[in-house]
Amino acid sequence: MFCYQCEQTYRSDEGAGCAGAKGMCGKDATTADLQDILLYVCEGVGQYLHRARLLGATDIEADRFILFAFFTTLTNVNFNAAKFVELIQQASQIRDRAKALYEDAARAAGKSPETLSGPASFAPASDMAGLSAQASEAAVRKDAAILGEDAVGARALILYGLKGVCAYAHHARVLGEERDAIYATVEHALDMLAREERDVATLLDEALALGRANFLAMEALDAANTGAFGAPTPTNVRVTPIKGKAILVSGHDLKDLHAILEATKDKGINVYTHGEMLPAHSYPKLKAYPHLAGNYGGAWQEQQKEFAEFPGPIVMTSNCLIEPQPRYRGRIFTAGPVGWAGVRHIADENFAIVAQAAQALPGFTEDAPEKTITIGFGREAVLGVADKVIDAVKSGAIRHFFLVGGCDGAAPGRNYYTDFADEAPKDTVILTLGCGKYRFNKHDFGTIGGLPRLLDMGQCNDAYSALVVATKLAEAFGVGVNELPLSLIVSWFEQKAAAVLLTLLALGVRNVRIGPTLPAFLTPALVDVLVQKFGVQPIGDAKSDIAASLARA
Ligand code: FS2
Ligand code: SF4
């Protein structure tokens, strides 16, 4: 195995990347190799779909499969090797279908179809042992000696950005929002990876195209979530347990949460959110369920302790899963793209089994003293008070906005974000989103101009909301987004964050500070492009970065 897709990848003086028997996340070598093969076969699907599309023929089921397949390979999503054997066989069949689609379309247009090589003609073995023996053919750095390190790094940026786009687009799709332009970009990127493009400028252009597609994916997801459940509104969420039976729901999938709320309605079971599911409490049609009782625990990396202590079943609807421990392995369930060998998987939103498990478990035996936090500052809520915000900026009451957001992780150095939020001067507003906020979202930041100083905009994908707010404020002030008194301080961990970064770059947002470390797959020359062309900066010391941001404004 070799994997260097996430921030917690193994690093040493010799270089970075998880290799050997297991990655830092717990992904074993067999699963990692099978994930590479799945993505490689998907590149073959993309080769045919891309060409078929140019001839006017599309296969939306194949596109949907690609979204799901890519999502399973994100960090902390699916660790079940057997699932990947199944997905590879499915991908191979879909590739045959895409090939027929392309060849028929070519013949109908009076052209002779191309004979494609590489992933299009790769023949995956039918079992795990056979596939494992083929791993080197699909490895992420297989052509490093031919392509060169900079091209390999830029290709990795595309591959991992693509994973983020696919994850967001999948979440939107399950709620009925799809964008054909996203599928076209995904197919184009897969074809580019398949044909071993090595020109770094071309590859970086493709990465920016993915950034634009990711903006569409986040827009589609915003439309999906708000269309299904209403626009988030400021909401006080209880963060302490209530006596009674309980289910904990983690991950990002609001549709699954909704299905769980339905399956537990009037059954005397309280549903708690965990991690990135916290923003669910701010959606009117979800908070209307009285048994959506509160939020429990913090960010994903605390789950082994928190899940062990939770007195009911737990459902993981998306990342971030880490190895279920014996104390709760029998009462954790996976759904959607998530998987772990031996852990029960819920197919077709059949959450009745989770409700039964909750009835059989003790639940909380007493009420904890009530404590709440305020969330729900999505784009509508913030723009609803835009006049107040603009007046406060004009009067000098608000001096600067910091968006301190993104993914969290267990690595040292992530206290920077807490320090940053805590040290930000009292006349500044902190916007936050993603799971990184758990490090500081229970701190008291006070208010400013009648608004809370900490505005929680939601999940990592709600970077869309932040971009809409920034764009509207820029319009109101008659300046560009880069001229606003706004600094972006991003914590990255996995591939959705890589996609969001590409979106920011594609939209021309400059001077983004990123940390706690830079992606290991970026070579010094690629980092230099990001620094020179886009003003991307690695994080430094919180106090100095605050001072530098305020001095620039
Ligand atoms: Fe956090 Fe994990 Fe949200 Fe990331 S729960 S690091 O997948 O997407 O953020
Ligand atoms: Fe390592 Fe991250 Fe890959 Fe896991 S996902 S194997 S931690 S680089």
C-alpha cells in the first residue's frame, strides 16, 4: 500500500506516506490496494463516458456510481476490503456498459470508435487475492519515474479534489439535486488521469476546474439540504444528555438523520447528533422533531472514548469513522458509503433495527444539567442581519471577520485554531464551519453589535454559505471579496477540504492560511505555485497571524 491523501499521513525525514501493513487511520494494506484498483477502474469508466458525452450520449447511473465509489475511498469512510471487491466487479461491469455506450454513439455518428488503453483495458481479477496481486498496476505513484514528482503531485491534487467533489455531489444526489456539469467535469478529470497527462500547468487548470465543479456540488448540496429541511436558523442546542433511551448519529448525511428520526418517532427514544451532524439542529424540518434531543461529544477523533460511554446505538452516516472498539462494536452501525468488516450496515435507510437496539440498551439514567450552544448561522440567517453587520463594520464596531474553519484531526498543532479563535480581538467576528470548531465552540466569545461573536455556519460543505455571504457583503461594500476585512484560516484533514481549497482558489480568493501542515503530496514547486499565484500561506503562530491579518486589512 501507499497512501498520502490526508493530513495525518505518516511523515518521516525520508518522506511522507502511509505504507506497510496499515495506515495511520487504521486502513489495512489490502483495503488500500483495493481502493486504488477501484479508482483505476473508475478512470476507465471515465475514459468511455467522457468520449460518449462528446458524442451526446450519457449514462447517469454510471456517473452516480462513480460518486459513490469515490466517496467510499475518502479518509475514514470504508475499511471493509470485501466491499471493495464487490465495488470493483460492479465498476468493471459499468465500464463495459460505458464502452458500449461510447462505441454505439461513435458508430451512430459515422466514426470508428477509438481503442482505449490503460484503465479502460485493465482486467481486474475476480477475487481478493488476485486483485491484491494487481495492486502495483493501479498504485497512485506507479508512474512517478516517468511522469516526474511535480506531475504526480498535481495528479494527486486532482484525484483527491475529485474525491471531495464526489462526496459532496453524492450527498446532494441522495436528496434529489444533481448537476450535469459536475458529471461532465468528473468524467473529464478521470479521462485526464487515465491518459497520464504530465504537463503541470494543464493539470493545475484541471484542478481549478474541479474547484469550480465543487462550488456547484456545494451549491447543489445547499439546495438539497435547504430544499428538504428548510434554511438553517439560529438555534440553541442542548449539549448535555437527557434521561431516556438514546441513539447517536454521526457523519454528514441529513437524509439518514431524517430517516432515523422517522424510525424513532413516538417511541420514547432521544436522538443525539455527533460531530458534523451538529448543524442538523438548525434545519426547521429536522428540529421540528421533539426527540432530536441534543448534541453529544465533540469531533470525530474523540469517538472511541465518546462512543464507548454513549449508552445506546451509534450510526455513522459518512466520515469520519475510526476502528470501532470492543466496548461498542456490537452497537455501532454504518450507512451509505461507510463500512467496517463485521459492523452491521444499514441498507435502504431501514433504521428500524437501530430503534430496536436503542430499546434494548439502557440509555441515559438521569438528566445532566442543561447547557446549550448557539448554531445555525447559515447564509440566510447572516444575510438576514446584513444591514446590522454592514452598519457595525462602517461604525468600526466590527473591525474584521475571521473564518476559522475546516476539518479536525488528532495531530499536534491543531490547538493553533483554538488559540486563534481565543486570541482574536473582541472587535472581530469569528465565522466557523466544519468539525474543527469543536475545539472552541463551547467557549464564551460574547457578542458584538447585538450578534454573537462566534457564528457557526454549519458543516464543512457549508463553506458555500460562507462564500455566498462574502460575495454579498463584497457587493454591499462595492469591493471584491479579497478587499473585505475578512481572513480565511483553514484547517484541512481529508479530501473534502482539498476540494474546498480548490474552490477558493478557482474563485480567486487569496491569502488563505492553511494548516496544520501542507498536503504531503504537494511538491515544493507546487507549493510555490500556490504561494506565488494564490497567496496561500501556511499557518504560523496564532498571535502573529492575527496581527498580520489585521495589518493587511
Ligand atoms: Fe470532519 Fe471528518 Fe466534515 Fe471532514 S468529520 S474531518 O470528514 O468532512 O469535517
Ligand atoms: Fe494514511 Fe490518511 Fe491514507 Fe489513512 S487515509 S492510509 S492515514 S494517508
